Amino acid sequence: MWREYALTVGLPQTNYRNLAEAKLLMEACNFFWRGLGEAIQCPVAQLRSAQGDPVYATIAFVEERFPMDRTLQTFHLDDRLRCLLRIRAIKNLATECLMMFDREDRLAAPLDAALSFDGAPPYPVVRFGSIFAAPGPGNGRLKLTVPANATFQDLAALPLEDNPIQVTRRAQETGRLDVIPPNWVSLDADAPPEVSYTIDPDRDTNAAGLVYFANYIAFLEMGERSALPRASAWPHPSTSADPAGRQLLHRRVAYFENAGLSDRVAISVSRFASPTRPDQLGLRYQLVRASDRKLICLSEALMTFAPSPQLPERRASEPHRAGVLP
Amino acid sequence: MSARTSDRILAFVQETFRNRLDPGQGLSSSTPLFSSQLIDSMGLIELLAFLEKEFGVSLEVTVDELTKLDTAANLAHEIERLQQARERV
């Protein structure tokens, strides 16, 4: 069953490069929780264990795919987006949300027509994997618990073997997320340096008192901006390209544990490329919790520096949209 | 309870969650698996996938069931009960 939500792109959803990745994920996850709550007939924030303790729906996996002509940068202020969500569940243990979206003038067909395509969707896709858990001591391991006050039988079944949670488990074992083609070559002559960030509890947390999953994108982007202009072991155009022109094609994020509110995180980013694809760059991000040096988040991304065919040139006469009054 | 079923479960747990075991920690059919947090929420999904594939059974997951099925021995007992119930149908 597909659920539909509308989103108009406004200043809160953007940055200087148009639709902002972290902000898109916040909106998409909000739709996820709304849809899930409707399906299980209980708001997600009110889920409780049999003992009456809070049960949290934690994000363990995120995946984003953007066709070349529909990257984040091609979505502008006032674009009205149609967001189609499908939610599946593994019993009352875990859920998956798949969200396809596009401008309503490009996704205007009846739902059946919009969903009729062969191979990869022609629209941007965001996918979440969430697991129900209770907070363990110090944001460590997820304590096993299941919600007892909601029914999941109306949700389609998510396969036990093939689901986002298994992707995260495999990533924890292998250190890989299979976004970067295996034959791509490292651009780094040495181990990548770390970029450090101190958690801002007022900005980075949510109502559960935890560092919000979408804010991890901002941490990864910090590492990304530091990594891109680094000298490379062999010539690659990405080292001299304007970082503002980078466009995300595919990202996976695996969340293993969380950072504490007074913690620091260290991000290191390794770069990979192929001599036959000078327009693309692969990035692997490792985010370590400074308090115990534990790897708490792994991400891989595929970026392009080629201009999107849909990215319009700003006209000289076009008024500048200021976010702050002078 | 078949020792073989319990052994197969233990072998899977030992291999899959080896990074969570303390050095030198051994597993027995009476080692708590869930209450000890050896297997957390993510691990439970992997365990359920293994049990379904290996033994062809689907376990109910409630707090009461997880409390009762906290050891390889108890899991093996429940698996064999489900298998026998299926054969009687």
C-alpha cells in the first residue's frame, strides 16, 4: 500500500545548493513516522513495551538515489513535490520505508502509472531501515525490546534475509556498503586525516534526547568538504573542482551506535575513482566516537561533478533571494 | 530437545556474534542470549532469518517469548515443537 504526502520546497528545506540532503531526510522521515503511525494505529512516539517503557524507532540505515537529471540541486524553492511512501515490517521488530518523490508536474500520473517502470525508478528514492529498541546505557548497543501496544499485521512483510537492517549488519562486519564499485582505485596515498566535530546538544538532538540521524549528514559533509581538495595519488578532476558543484547520485549510511550529547565525533573520508569515469568520485566515510574511538557510522557515496542537465544557469537579471533582511 | 539443533544454533551465534563475545568466552546451550545483550535488536533479525532458513520455522516475537527463548536450549526446544506441529497438519 502506498501513502502520499506533499512537500513544498521552502527556505527551511534548502541550502545554497538548493534542496539540502539532511533537510530532505528530515522531511522524509517525518512522513515515514506519520505513515507508520497511521498503519499501526498508534503514533510512533507513543509506542510502549509490555512493561510500559518507551520503545524507540531508531534509524539504522538510510539510502538515497538520485537520477542524473533529478539530483538534489535540480529541486528549487517553491517546487511542489509529490512523495509516495511504501512501508513494510518484520513482525514488530523493524520497518522499512521506501519514498519516491518528484515535482508534481513530473509525477502527476495515476499511482499505477507512476509505479510502472522497469529497473531502477526514474525518480529520486529515499529508503530507511528502522529498528525498535530501548536506549541502552550511554547510547551504546540497542537494547532489545518490542512494542506491545500496536499491531503490525496491516503492513506488508519485509523479508528477513533481504532488508536494510541486514545491510547495516553486514556493513558492521565488512566495513563496506557496496556503493563504490569494487574495481575503483583509491585516490589517497596515505590514510585520510580526521575532521573533528563537537556535538551541539541544542542543534544536533531530537525530542528523544539523542543525536538525530539526519544531522549525521552534516557531519559527513564536513568530512567531505575537507577531503575533496586534498592532493591525490593520481590526477583526478575532483581535487580542483568547486565543491559547490558536487552532486550526490547514491548514498548509503549505516548507523551502528550513537554519539553522546557531550561527545566529539571524528570523520575520515577516503576517496575512490576510476580513470574511465573522471566525472565521478566514490567516497567512504568513517565516523568514530571520540570517547571510545568506536566506529558508530559508516557511509559510502557516489558523487558527480558534471553539471546536471536540469540545472538552470542563474540569469544576471534574476533577483537574489535573501534569507536574512539587511 | 535435540542436542544437534541446539549445537547448530550455538554454532551460528558463535560465528555471527563473535565480535561481541569477551575474549575466551564460551557459549553453552544455557548461555543467556538476549537478556545478556549478546544479541540485540539488529542481531535478533539476523537470528530469525537463520532460524527460518535453517529450520523452516517462524518464531513469534513478544517480550514473553523472548524471555522464554533466551538460550539455545530453549530455542531448540521451541523449534522442534513448531516442526512437529507443522508435520501433524
